[in-house]
Amino acid sequence: MTDESSFDLILRGGRVICPASGIDGMKDVGVRDGAIAAIEDHILASSANELVDVSGKLVLPGLIDTHAHVYQYVSGRFGLNADMVGVHSGVTTVVDQGGPSCMTLPGFRHFVVEPAKTRVVAFLSAYVVGGLEGHYYPQLYSPEGVDVAATVAAAKANRDIVRGIKAHAEIGGFARWGIRVIEMAAEIGRKADLPVYVHFGQLWGLPESGANGEDADTIVERVIPLLKPGDVLAHPFTRHPGGFVNREGQVHRVIKAALDRGLKVDVGHGSHFSYRLARTALDAGIVPNTLGADMHGYNTRVPPPLGTPKEHPDEENHPFLGQARFSLTQAMSSMMALGLSLEQVVPMVTNNAAAMLGMASEIGALAVGRAADISVLHDERGRFRLHDNEKNEVVAERLLRPAFCLRAGRRFDADAPILPAAVAA
């Protein structure tokens, strides 16, 4: 029993799950001065300034979204508001994947990281232009647009917010300039001693000259030997050519060997996600380590900033087209609907994600003395429809939805307008 000193807040009676601390059970969590002060079977209600009943809910370490796009305005229509994707969606930490570059990182720190209520970090773009709507301007993402030395220097000088490097391995780029960009990105990762997060699945359309002898099905096998343990293979379940599943419907043979030597897999859900291909990969034993939502302004219903394109030139087929609304908790529900257990999914958005960022001593766990980053989720039972952008549908018997989160002890309700509503089956 804890002493009767005052807590600012007690979360009473939820199912507390923390894989890093080995906790799974009905507990009370006491918060004081922005930190976790107690996790016990029962804490006296009289010792709290505020008592919040979370019975029937899940109480988890603050969720970590490993794939976000939150360089608002600077990255055009891509960048969403960090707090809308973060604390107002029940997520306490978001990782911007490739928005800032060595040129634009100071602005990212000043205009996004510092004012955000959410904890925001980044995987620095391997390209000097960063995430500036590159699907419109692929020529900017050629080897001539990569400065290895400058990117390494920027990463090393900003270790507090730069946790990795973002690059792309896809047929549109390979058809234009081959594998050279990925070789340079891998060099940046080695010299900066940071993980490289590699996007698989088509991003750019082919040039007028066509594929130029490149084959999307060979990309994974050619890129993986360049990568080191801890590097991240993203979008394993992509519906676009060049992912984990080849055109014959089989998982590339090199994937399991890559995982055995320490490479990691991030779902990178987004509009790329396919239930059909996820089922194939999961059935082959490919279980992701982490789970990012990959929301941005092309797959989320928010008004585009003035001056950004109102539509894409091939609106019907472009890789970012998104009709299925989703969120990080909806992505968690998708994984469970595909057969993974809650106990398998929670580490993907907590301690595994923290390890990917090299921040396991700071986030991803509930422990006395840690910052009170805590996500509280509704755990609804029934039959719920989930669908992807291939128009595949699954019926989930369990749906996770954010209720609120605490970020360093401060409460934020999950009231983001982008959150999807439950759809009964």
C-alpha cells in the first residue's frame, strides 16, 4: 500500500498493461507532478485531488505512432497538425517520417516540436528537400538530391529529436536512377549510427521511358543486403508493387532471414495497407515489430492548405488515395481482426516502438518515476466493419478507440476530428 500523500490524479480500476514492466491486471495508477507515482492494486481515493474511473478501459503506456506526417504547412498537404495526430488522438509520441531534412530541420524543431503538446521526434529525410510532396516532383529525390555529409551532420547535432533516417525503395525511383539513393541512405544511417526506415511499395509513377529494365519484385531482395540490424522495413502489407508479397502471392524468401539478423518491420498502415496481403504475410509468420498509422493530408479528411493541389493528376490510382478512415488505435484493431492478440499488438505501439527510437529508458513503459505518458482506450466488443483502400473488408469482434491520454500528467481528451467512428457489422 502506498503512503497517503496527495496525488494529482488517480486512474481507478482499469486494466493496466505494460509489457516492459510485466504488468497486466486491474490496477490503480497515481500521478504526481507529471510523473507516475504509484501503480498498485488499490490506492486510497482520499489521497487524490482528482479520481478518474477507467473501469472497463485499457490503461497503456503512452502510445507511440512510429509513422506520422506532421510537418504542417511546410510539407504542403502532407503535414497534419501534430497534436491532432498525437494527444487529441490518444497518442503521446509521434514520429514524423521524412518530413524534415538537413535543410529544414531547424524549422521543424522551432515550429513543430517545441510548441506541440505531443512529444514529437523525427526520422530525418535522406533527401535535402525532405517530404515536400515528392510524389509530384520525383526528380528532386534523385542521388543528386542527397547530401550524405550534411544529413549526417544534422542528425548528429540534433540527437534529441532525430531518431533515424527515412528513405524509399520503390519501382518509380529505381526506374529513374537505380539503387544508388538507397545505398546513400544506408551510408547515412551507418555514419550517423541511426536506424534507416525504408519505404517499400510503389511511391512514384514510372517515367515516360517505363521501368527501364527494373522489376518491382526484385527490390526487396536487392535492398535488404545493404541494411544493418535495427533498420526498419516499412509497409510490409502494401497493396502496391514492391512490398513483402510478390506478384505470385508469396512472401519474399529473404524476409525471414532479414528478421533473423535483426532487421525490424513497421506496419506503416496508411492508405497502402491491404488486409488481403497482410493475411498472406501474417500466415507466413511475418509479425511486425511496430505499428505506425501513416496519416497525412492525402488520406485524411482535412482541408488542404491554400495553394496546394486540390487533386492528384491520376486521382483514381495514385498511391496516396485514401477512402478508409483510420487511426493508430484503428490500426491496432486491424491487427487484432487479422488474428493477432491484444498482448501481441500492445508492444508494437509501446516498448517495441520505444526501442526502435532508442528511447526505451524514457517512454514506452509505465513505471514509478517515469513521465506520466499514459493512453486510456475504450475496449469495445461486438461486430465492427473495417475496410481498406482495396475495398477489402474484415469484421472485428474487438474495437479499440481512444478515450483520453495523459502527456506528462496533463489530460487530453481524444476529440480529434479525424478519428473514425465505429461501424457496426
